[in-house]
Amino acid sequence: MVRERRELPVVAAGAEVMPFEVLPYDEVVAHDTVWGEHSHPFHELLWNERGASTAVVGARVWTVTPALGLWMPAGTLHSGSAVAGTWFRATFFAYHAAPSMSDTPVAVEVTPLLRLLLERLGDARLSPASRATTEAVVLDVLEPSPRGLLVHAPTSALLRPIARALDEDPGDQRTLTDWATELGVSARTISRAFTAETGTSFARWVAAVRAHHAVALLSRGWEVETVAEEVGYRSASAFGAAFRRTTGLTPGTFRTA
């Protein structure tokens, strides 16, 4: 399988004068693609027309989809990946022309209104006045969403085997007790380490990892029942309930025909 790696520069926020205020960009990636760590002098709104991709900042991994985008402030060091066939979209906001709605990366719900506005900015026939009006409305409707698909990846030597196992097989059924036995420590030790490194419990972290993988499969058109089995749930209803608790959305939100 062909895998493409792209390297981009690290540029400080506002270090370059942009010849635009708001600029849309889109691309369908032909191969599985990885972007190495980089940063932009402008703010960036990442979202997808089709498929799911990931954006990584430190130990935080976001899933970007047609329903949930990600605001990346200028100067933020990040990397990313997308599978072949993903149609990703990005909207660039000049640092000095558009204030950042957040100092850190934050999820953005791609509502029908926001989508229409962003698509309109891609129309080369827009008059300067119409473009300025549309850009102003985009900035007005942009707001953080609490529904971000975010996983904090543990990096300690203790938790790394667990993170690796769940990444390779999100349906892994080993419990906290099972891992404690396998790693030769107490369940309390692992529990405390998860809270310290990820800010959440082992069970909630596992649910988040499974949701992260599920979205990628759903966006490729997999049936909900098949995805449920793949990520470790006994039934579609159990998967749906866990998915809604984790994301605030239903699996069907992310499924493409």
C-alpha cells in the first residue's frame, strides 16, 4: 500500500503576512497520507467533506469528520493523517485579520449554515463586498463545540502497552484487573496513572478510543452493526449508547452511504 508523507515548515503565528483574510482549500488524498509536525502563521479550520482524518497536538489526538471540525490556532505545532479517498477541507484565517476563537485547538461543529458559508467562500465569482460579508458571518457563527472527538494518548512506560494494544485492536476486552495482572502492578496504580496522564478513567478512555476508531469506520460506509462488533461491543444498541455517552452524537451522524 502506497503511503505518502508530507513535510511542512514550522512557522510562528503571524510571522508572515498573508495575501488573504479567509482562504478555503480542499483536496482528495490519493494515498494514505501523513503530515509531519508543522505550524502555520495563520489560523486553520480543519473539516472533511468525506471521510475521517486525525490531527495530533502533543499527546492529544482529534478525529476530524464532516460533522466535527477542528480549530487550529496559528503557531500550534501539530501533525495529522488521512486514509486514501478522504476529501479534506481547510479554511485559513489570516492571523492579523481574524482573532482566534481559542488559544488552543478546539472542536467546531460543522453546522449546515457554517458549511454553506465556507462553500460560498470557494466561489471565485464572489464580489469583494460579498466575500467580506460572508467572511464576517463565518467569524460570527464560529464557536467551540463540547462534542470534540478527542483522545489523550498516555505516553508513560506503564501505560504505553495498553495504548498500543487498544490502537491495534479497539475491541480488546482486557479489563483494568487483567492489565494489572499482565503488567505486574495493582489495578489502583493503573487507575491513578490514567487519571494523571489523560484526565479521565480507564473505562472512559477506552470508550473514547473505541469511538475514535468507530468514526473512521463509519465514515467509510461500514454498517453500524459491523462497527459495533469491530470495536468490542456485543450489540449495536450497546455500542450506540456508549458512543452517545462519549460523543453526544449518534453513530449515524458519521456514517456515509
